[in-house]
Amino acid sequence: MLVNHPNFVIEASYDDARHWVELGALIEPSLCMYDDASTFYH
């Protein structure tokens, strides 16, 4: 299972994503979340 941008689409929490990884999912976050020049930076 691939979960793409979980915080943008369904507003999943870090704990939600961690649980899905434990179930075998691959989480694909957006690169812009890690770019401090982006308006999406967290």
C-alpha cells in the first residue's frame, strides 16, 4: 500500500502514518514539507 501525501489529503497525523507503516504501508510525503522556502514547510 502506498499512502501519498497523507497530511494534505486526509490530514493524517504522524501517529496515523506510523501505524500504517507498521501495517506495511509506504508513506510518500511531499518534498515541499522539508523546504524552508516553501509555504508548505512544517
